[in-house]
Amino acid sequence: MRRHRRVKIVATLGPASDDYKTIRALFEAGADVFRLNMSHGTQADIARRYGIVRQVEADTRRPIAIIADLQGPKLRVGTFASGAVELEEGAAFRLDLDPAEGDGHRVCLPHPEIFAALHPGSALLVNDGKIRLRVDACGPDFADCTVIAGGTISNRKGVNVPDVVLPLAALSAKDRDDLDFACGLGADWIALSFVQRPEDVEEARRLVGDRAAILSKIEKPSALKCFPEILEASDGIMVARGDLGVELPVQNVPPIQKRLVRACRAAAKPVIVATQMLESMIESPVPTRAEVSDVAAAIYEGADAVMLSAESAAGRYPVEAVRTMDNVAREVESDPIYTEVIEASRRARRTTTADAIVAAAREIAETTEVRAICCFSHSGTTVALVARERPRVPIIAMTPFARVARRVCLTWAVHCVLTPELDRFKMAVVNAARAARDDGFAQESDKIVVMAGIPFNVPGSTNILRIAPCEERLIFRTDPE
């Protein structure tokens, strides 16, 4: 099944997409990657959804990536004797460690690590930023605040602390258990929530090993201050605009999104733009015009993927939401301005033989009638380098490893095909030609670019490029395990 677009679509699974029929329909509508949200549902629920995705993969004979998204540290206030209270602007309000039920003057905040990091002038945001508090005085077990923006505060509402780095463990006990569980299932990507520093990623890497790739979610202002280091430590990035828009002025989010997308592309690492992309489709069969423009903007920026959250997990129209994203992507990518924008944002980065090879492949594709760039890869690195160039023709990734095929499903414009182990470049050319023909990228009279490394089966050895006809025949393909 060939996608007629370059950007990838990530669909979150949940109660609205919990059976084979719906998940298969999501895939056929355009979902390339499925997200399992570890914040909701039991591990049994997660395992069942994982199994269904793998069944869809086997039935459609197409690799599918699965992201396991860890919950991360959840900071919440305690409970109120009346269930909720109204905070007036200018009023005094205290947060403390006293477990007694709260009232209109105080409530428990059972997180001593927050008090340890606060200082006078710090901001505290409650209930997705609807309530804003300014810290006037604080100690190891309390914070006396002034209400800057009032509203209703109720039991266990979330708390954000935007302007300090919290001394929190990178992974909670739940996260560690879920991480090991997801890796045991075979998840291709592990998404880390509320990353603050590169050490958070490094801790996760020690636990994950080589079982999965690591996707860092950027949703804290503190992460922006050390983003280059976080990007270096990560395999991919998710721009999680929901919490970013709570902890930063909302007008700051669009330029931040653009900068992060460009940085990821320069580093040849996939980037997902996420949160509230088609949120009205949770209840409506059609999106707002502003939401469509938001999705289009991320595609014009060159993001590898755009993501649906509640729209596909809990909404009334999950398949329609995926289909809408697919339609928007096709329309944007058919716009000549899209090509101009993508190519104008290309940054030259030539430091290795592989860099030179992939740049040459892209230039050949732009000046000849080549129909696709086929690259053989054992680790996915060459595939990422080709995608960084944002060529005008499709990218066909050839690999003998199902786990590599699945991981690169997240990468811009990549169509992955599983091949047997090869030991000669001639066989690589024949397999690439067959894949291009079989999957509708080229006809026998067409030509493709084939890239590989000599000697074969050595990661990181890409050093050869050939323009090859698609008429050669031989060999076979394997299916995802």
C-alpha cells in the first residue's frame, strides 16, 4: 500500500479505536504510526491494541510503527472538602504538604520537590493554565501565593511550574514499569514525557538499550534552554504544543515549533508536531478552517509527521480525522509553493561520504527522470540522511530487519520494504527495481537511484550510488515478522 504523500500521520489508539475493524480502517485511511498512550488504560489494554496493530501489519503486508508514550510525572493538587472552590483575582492562597482537605484559602500540593525548586516570583499554573498563581513566599513545605488569574479549582487538577527546573526523577516508578512492559511487547519508539534535560533521555536510554528508539517530547520551557543537547541524546522529537502553550505565552509556540522542526531536520532526526491539530473533530465530522491551516502549516514547515490525539483515541470520528489529515497533506504537497518552501529551507551539511552520496542522489533526482531513490540500510541512518535532503521523488528504504523497517515508518516520505540479506550490489539493484515496480513507484521503462554500502551488511558504510533501470528481475521479499 503506497501513500501518495510525504508527511506521516500518527494516530493515537483508545476507547474509540479499540478493535481490529477500526484500527484497520485507520491504517487504510492513512495512519502510518500508532501511538499507545500509557497514561490511559491498563497494560492489558495496551497489549491488546499492540497485538491488533501487528495483526493489521501482517494482513496488509506493510510495516507499521508503534509509539509507547509514557505518562511522565503528573503534578496535581489534593482534594477540597467541597470538591471545588472559586479563587478570586488578587486573593491569597496557600499550597502546602498538609494532607487535610482544602478550602478557599489553601490546598495540599503533595510534591515536596516543587517546593524545593520554587522561589519568590515563581509562577504556578493550575488546570491547564486557567488559574495562575504568583509565589510571594515559600519554604520546604509551603508556598504563599497571590491569585493572578482566578477561576474554579477542583480536586486533583494538574499543576505546571513553567520557570524552574524541577528536581524530579526523569522516570516515575510507573514509567519504569511501563517502559519495560512496552519494550517487552516490541514497541518501536518510546516517547518520554516532560523531558527537562538531556540527562532525562540518557537515563531512559540506559533502561531501553537497543530495544526501541527514544522520542523526546518537548513540552517544558526548561527543555528549550538545552534543546540542542536533548536533540543530540534523542532519536526523534515530538513538539507537544499542549503543555508548551500552557507554560509559555501562546504566541511563543508557533515560532518555537518552526525552530524545533528545522533543528530536527538539520540533525536528520524525525519530528512530530502534536496536540489539538483537529480537536473539533472529537465531536464534529468536519474540522474548523483554522485547524486545517494549522495542519497545513506543519506540513509546509517540513515536519516528518503530524499527530492525532483524542481525535482518534476518544473522538466520535476517528477514521474521518485520519482521512482529513491525509487529504490536507495531499493538497499541500501538490502545491508548487510547498516544494519551494521545502527546498529553500534546506541546509547544506556535508561532512561524511554518506552525506555526499545522499546529496548527489537528491540532485540526480531533481535533474533527471528518476522515479525514486532506493537506499539499503541496516540501521536506518542512511534513510534519515536521504529524508533530510527532502528530495522531490519518493524514498524507498530497503532493509532485512523488521525493527528497522518499522522505526523508519516515522520518517518523511519513506516507503519501507523488507528484503533478504544481500551480499552483492547487483542483487541490491534487482531487489530495488522490483520493489519500485511492485509498489507502484516506477514502470519497467523508468529509472531509479540505488544507494548501498560496500561491503554489504555493515552499518554506516553507504558509499555507492547507481542510476538503474527498473526492467531487471530476480529475487523476492519477506513480510514483517
